[in-house]
Amino acid sequence: MSTVEKVTTPAGEARITWYVAGRPRAVVALGHGAGGGVSARDLQALAAALPALGLTVALVEQPWRVAGKKVAPAPRTLDVAWRALWPALAAPGLPVVAGGRSAGARVACRTAAELGARAVLALSFPLHPPGRPESSRAAELAGPAAAGLPTLVVQGGRDPFGRPAEFPEDTHLVEVPEADHGFAVPKRSGTTEAEAMAGLTDAVGGWLDGLLSDGA
């Protein structure tokens, strides 16, 4: 069961779809990428799996997506909207894990420390544009770590925006073998989409459970 909340931001109206846990311990706020919305397979898989672990999931749709536009605005505009959404995400009075996939992960990384996030979850972090490893965004990913925020990256093994081996050695990273940027896996891999998503949700759920249990 989900509920939808509309939030006014300087960039336009945004939308939060809430998947509320029975006895919530934290809110996991997840933004979408620049090429899609909250229907992405990884976001939907986490929304289905995490509430059973006491983790309320908030899937955030940026104003440009709510307005039906096909092209995402500049990163600064995405950050402005996310900051304006934060009070609604924090309203339950629980620790908030900031996260998202692709462009949404970048937004979370850039703003987590200033907003008081508990941790950062980066799904399919776009470390660099495809074929341009020299244009690294590692500095964005390093921001939460520099602020002392636990950060988990979940990355497809064949993601053209950054394969796991390309990330800095100290990155806490979980690989989804053979998966691409959208976590799709080829038939030749012998792994089904359901199995890939189960591996992803298990890894994220285990990390969050340990984080909240340890109080680290």
C-alpha cells in the first residue's frame, strides 16, 4: 500500500510516493535518474522489500518529471528541489537515508551532509559519462564520506557510466554481476531479473539494518 504526497518547491510541484513500514526505524528517500522515473526496477524492488525490515521508503519524483518534461534540468535545479522536499521527508521524525539512482544519487551525494542525512545510498552512480573516464565525478561521491556519512554504492558489473573496478579503492560498493546501468542482466548471464533484484535488495537491506542497529 502506498500514499502520494505533493510538495511545492521553487522548481515546481514534486511528488513523494510513500511506502510506510509498520514499525519504521528510518526513512529511505530515493530520487530517480535523468532518463526515467520512480518506476525503475531497482527503486520499485526496494520499495517492495524494505518496509518489511522497518524501513519506510519515499520515492521522490522531481518537478520536471511530474510536469511531464522529457529532459532533466541542470544539477543545481535538481538540488534546489531536493532541498525543498527535505522537510517533508524528515517530517516522520526518523533518521533519513538520502539516496537515488544515477542523477538522483548525485543529488543525494551533493546535499546529504548539509541536510543532515543519516547515510547515503547511491544506486548506479554515474562515475563518468560513457567512454569518458577522464570526466570523473568521484569528488561528488567523496563528499558524504568526507563528512563522515556512511555511503553504499550499488553498481552493475557492466555499467558504462562506471564499472565497479573504476571506483576509488575505499568505496563501499556492492556489485550486481553482469547488470547494466538500469540493472538489467542479459539472458546469457544465467541470472534472472528477479534474482538480480533480490541480490540488490538483500545487500541494501543488510547494510541499512547493520547501520541502524550499530548506531554508527
